[in-house]
Amino acid sequence: MIKGLHHNAYRCRDSEETRKFYEDFLGLPLTHALGLDETQTGRRTRLLHTFYRMDDGSFLAFFEVPEQSFEFKEQHDFDLHIALEVEPGELEAMFEKGRATGIETRGIVDHEFIRSIYLRDPNGYVIELTAKAPGYDNAMNPANNQPHDVLAAWNAAKSPTARRV
């Protein structure tokens, strides 16, 4: 049985610039850093794996691997974003902090069940800070929103050319 998320891991360009964003700006403490120069299979490598703790005990983790190519690109919100929950009162403060710090900051967007701002980290990833809105629990209750029915209707309405084989 899955108990919860331990960590999500992403590549980073530079571990220190990533630390400045996640620890200094967002306030997620750097709790573990592991340097590796050999894989479990004996292959030589050089990487740093860092972990930032969230209040629920899960982590965001990053790999800096200078000798391994990786295409860093600014992600579109629909392609990839990391959504982190904050208290409702913190959303406006983080919006202002992002703007004041010169970080690309968009929002505040009212999605009805959550309110969100969007920031871009030094690696190009979109970070969504989100706060629950009144009615959140009701909106996220599958007995109320019928997600399987919505998915079935979506699949039925897609054009045949849009479907993956």
C-alpha cells in the first residue's frame, strides 16, 4: 500500500542557485545532500543529489550532473509544474515577495476550489503555490464531481486523430 509521496526528483543546472530558490526564497530547508561518484552497478559518475523538506515530511529533490547532458527549457504550465500548498494568508505575501525579488511571478488565479500563483525556478520549472479556497473539500470529493464520468465524456468527445494508439 502506498503511504504517500516521499520525494519528487528533478534535474538542476546548479545546486547552489537551486538551494537559494527552494531554501532561501520558498523556505524549504535543505535536509540532505548526497554526492555520488559511482553508481550501484559500478559505473563512474559525478553528481549531487539534494533534498528539501516540506512540512508534511515529503521532499523535493534535485540532481546536479554536470557531465551528463540534459535539455533545460522553460516549461509550460500544461507540460510540467510543481504545485506546493501554502496557507491562504501566505499566497498574497509570496506573490509580493516574488515580484519584489525579480522572480517571474504570475497570478493570483482563482480556480474556484484553489487560488494559485505561478513562479519560475532557476531551472525553468514552473512552481505553483496554491491555497485551498472555501469549498475545496466538496470540490475534491469524487462523489460530488464524478471524475470517472468526466474522463469518459472527455475520451468519447476526443477526435480520433487526437487519440494515442
